[in-house]
Amino acid sequence: MMPNYLGLVSGVISLVLWSQGVTSHVVLCNTLTANQSMYCSCDLDGVDEARRISCFVINPLKPDDEVWKGFARQSELTSLTITSQPASSSLEFVPTEAFLRTPRLQELNIKQCSISELPTNSFVHLEHLSRIALENDEIRNLRKHAVSHLPRLTSLVISDNLIEALRAEALFDLPRLTFLVLDRNNISWIDDNFFLHLSNLMELELWNNKIQHITPYTFNGLKSLRRLDLYKNRLIKLDNYVFSGAPRLHELDLKENRISEIAPNAFHGLFSLTSLHLNRNRLRMLPAHVFRGTPNVMMLELSNNRLESIQRNVIEDLSRATDDHFIMYFRNNQLKCDCRLNWVEEYASLAKYLIFKKELHQMQCTQENIRVTKRVLDINFDDFRCLETSTSSSVTFKASVQRANAIEIHLYKRTEDGENSLFEATVSTSSENLKNVSNMQPHVNSHRPLELVPSIERNENSAWCVFPVFHRTIFTSIALVFQKIMI
Ligand SMILES: *[C@@H]1O[C@H](CO)[C@@H](O)[C@H](O)[C@H]1NC(C)=O
Ligand SMILES: *[C@@H]1O[C@H](CO)[C@@H](O)[C@H](O)[C@H]1NC(C)=O
Ligand SMILES: *[C@@H]1O[C@H](CO)[C@@H](O)[C@H](O)[C@H]1NC(C)=O
């Protein structure tokens, strides 16, 4: 009797499997039969037993290939890796249907395949899925809701693909996502609010893409973000408040972009920021108080830019500058020897961290008129006639300059924006702009001493209109007068 019973039971089972369109003869694990398109190695051989499966695609695979049916016998599967030979076009889609048979999947890796697009709901119904990695899969497009409705997803890696744009809602309903990695793609566009719902994201990797433009809405909603990596992109400019959507940021990596301009409030609100990398960009100047919003920075990288100066307010706003491990790098810039560096000596003695002390001791600048590079600490700032400002709305240069044949005036202006925060811009005047002053310059052969450089008149249209900004008392050096003494 017993054998008959068993026969009946197995007959019913096969009937059930058959009626689900599943052929029970497909053996997924550790077998390689002729013409099979994918070889899978499993941690356990038996039906419904493997927890971890790693498959290698040998021949081009279609969505209706028999091999997918083998997953029906692997309902306990928690980890699946599918790898293909690079550039062999062997797997061109996400096997969404196979996943219907593996409801306990927690970890999915697909590597070196040729999936040009992630369609809507590519991984839907995988309630336990916590990690997805799609690396080097030639993915170009993420459809709306491509990765969506995954309540336990914490890590999503789509590295080394060909994605060009991040369109709104491609990632949707991923309430636990903490780690999003999109490095080495071809991303040049990010829709505003793309990350809006990722309020638990802690780390966002966007390095090695072609991002040129970010707005105050780009990172909107990233309330928990700690680390943002934009290394090696093509950013040109940082507008005001561009990072205000990520107020918890600890580390911001902007190195190796093409940033030549930073708005005064670009880093506004990043109170927790401790590490800021701006090296290898094209910065010529830093607006006044650009780091006012980031008082807790302990590591500031400014090397390999074109900075003409690092003015006193930069260091003064970094309130940890004299803390134990504070470090700031500024090598390979084009620092000029002038009044703006007159803070260096003071901080070289205040600095506690030996490496920072050393940086300051070795800091160099170039003295333009004689084209000599010097150590900043060797400069005698008395030679530079650093002028202090007054509260008046005009600045008078009582330059007791004898026989000058040229005068160059640099103005560091401070003004107020809509939100009452002060900022400063460096204005370098050309001789055309400096009509009033240049009018007063003696001719080359004149031996008449120049006694008084007149007030600079307000001119609403000129680029270096300074008067609206001189009515505040709280600032230090505003003007420098260099003279080239006639021989
Ligand atoms: C092997 O696969 C090819 C195409 O994938 C098919 O045309 C052929 O009939 C298969 N042969 C066997 C023995 O299954
Ligand atoms: C990257 O994107 C640009 C358009 O932004 C496109 O011209 C280029 O071909 C893409 N590169 C690759 C490798 O697909
Ligand atoms: C400065 O220039 C303005 C316009 O160019 C002129 O009106 C003004 O009188 C000049 N001031 C002096 C002191 O030369």
C-alpha cells in the first residue's frame, strides 16, 4: 500500500507543479547539462534547500528559458548572484519573474550583464530584499519606479553603468534605504527632488560622473545623509543653499570638479560638517564667510586650486581651527603676498595640530611685483600698508606714496543678502575702472609726489561698486594699495 500512496502523492505534486507551468525536471544546482545557458552553484543541492546560489551565464538567456523555472524549487533562497562574461550580451533583462519564486531573497547581485534598462517594478514583491548590487551591467535607463516598493531595502548599488540622467521617482517607496551608490555612471542630469523620499539615506556616492549642475532642490529630502561623494564630476559653480537639503552632512567630497565659483551661502546650514574636500578645482577666491555655516569642519582641503588668497574670515569662521586635530590644506594655489594673509602668523602659533602647524609654516605666496615666492611667515606685513576701514560710506586712501606711477587697489566688499547674512567679494580693479584714481596718477616722468588718492566715487553700474557695503563696522581689511615705485 505504502509505495502506491507515495506514487499518488508525488503524482499530485507533479500535477500541481505542472499546472503552475513549472517543469520539475529543471535542476538548477550544481549541474551542467548540454545546451544549458546558465550554470549555478548552490550551497545545498536539495529541493527547497539552497540558501545561497551563484550563477554564471554561459549562453544568451531569454525570459522564457527553462532555467528560470529551476528557481521554483529554491523558495528558501536568500542570496543570489548572477554573473556573465563581460560584454557577451548574455543576460539583457532583470529576471523579475524568476524572483516571484524566491520570495525570501535578501541579497541580489547581477554583474557584467547587458541590461540596458531597469523597467518599472523590477524587483517588486521581494519583501525581504535588503541589498541589491547591479555592477557593470550597461544600464542606461531607470524607468519610473524602477526600484520601488521594497520595504527592507537598505543598500542599492548601481555602479559602473551608463546611466545619464536621474529622473524623478525612478527610486520609489524605499523607506529603509541607507546606502545608495551610483558611482562610475555617465550621470549629467539629476531631476530636482530625485532623492526626496530617501529620508533615511546616510551615504550617497555619485563620484566619477558628469554632473555639472546642482540646485537647492537636488538633494532635497536627504534628512539623514552623512556622506555625499561628488568626487570627479563636472561641477562649475555652487549656488547658495545647494546642500541645505542634507543638513546632517558630515563629509562632503567635491574634489576634482571644475568649480570656479562658490556662492557665499553654498554651505549654509551644514552645522555637522566635519570634512570638506574642495581640492583640485578651479577656485580663484573664496567669498567672505563662506564657511560661516560650517563651523565644525575639522578637515578642509583647498589644495590644487587657483586661490589668490585665503582671507582671515575663512579661518575665523572655522571655530575648530585651534582644536587638536584640525587640518587645512592649501598647497598648490596662487597665493599672493598681501594683507589678506596677515592671519597666518597668528594661527601658526595658535595651531595645536602639528601637521597643521607645519602647513602654515610652509605656506608660500608670490610677491607679484617682483615675482618672488616667499614663505608667508617671512613677510613683513608693514611693507604692505594694510589699510583698516572706517565706518564711513566712502574710503579715502591717504596714501603717502612718493612718486608712484601706478596704483592698484583691491577692494574686499561686504554686503548683505536677503537673509541678512554678510558676505564679501573680492574686486580687483582694472585701470579703466579706476578712473578717479588713475586720473590722479602722476605721469611716468613726473617727480611730483602723489599726496592724496581721492575717494572712490560710487557708481551704480560699475562692477566694483563698493559703497553700499562699507557701512558696516565689523570687518577688517578692505583695501590694499600696492605701489610700484618709480626708479
Ligand atoms: C540548443 O539550443 C539551441 C538554441 O538555444 C536550440 O536551437 C537547440 O534546439 C538546442 N538543442 C537541444 C539539444 O536542446
Ligand atoms: C555619456 O553621455 C553623453 C551625453 O551626456 C553621451 O554623448 C555619451 O555617448 C555617453 N557615454 C557613453 C559611454 O555612453
Ligand atoms: C570721479 O569720477 C566721477 C565720474 O567719472 C566724477 O563725477 C567725479 O568728479 C570724479 N571725482 C574726482 C575726485 O575726480
